[in-house]
Amino acid sequence: MALALIVSGAGCNRPLPEQNSAAARLYANRCGQCHRAYNPGSLSAAMWQVQVEMMEAKMRQDHVPALTYQERDEILRYLTRNAARD
């Protein structure tokens, strides 16, 4: 819950990095279908790993189509590449 609150208030108003890349579009489309796609710089890479796992569980609970392995990997690579530095 605390992690979700951190994400909800951090880095929301800046444009996404790599805006025109396939990875940024995939992230915005898949993760933005239920909520705003948060700026990757709002969390560290390790925190994004946890957040994606939590969101996948929420997607299953809400009957949202699951990420494919390729989508998950591409989204996590994008988030990690653009994450806040520890």
C-alpha cells in the first residue's frame, strides 16, 4: 500500500522518457489502461520490479488481460533503464 502511495504522487506530470519508442508506447498503453502511466524516474529499478509484480496480481484480480512474457520484459527493461538511481 505504501509503495502505491509513493508511486501515485511521484513524477506524474513529466513526459515519459523515450516518448516515441516502442517500449514507452507499450508501457503507456498497457499500464495506462487503468491508471496514469507513472514516470519511470519516480521509483528505483528494484521498486519497479516489486510494483510490476503487484500490478500483475491486481490485473489477474480485475480480469485484465495479463502481460505476455515479452511485454513484461520490455516494460521492465524500459522502467529499469529510466528508473531513479539508488
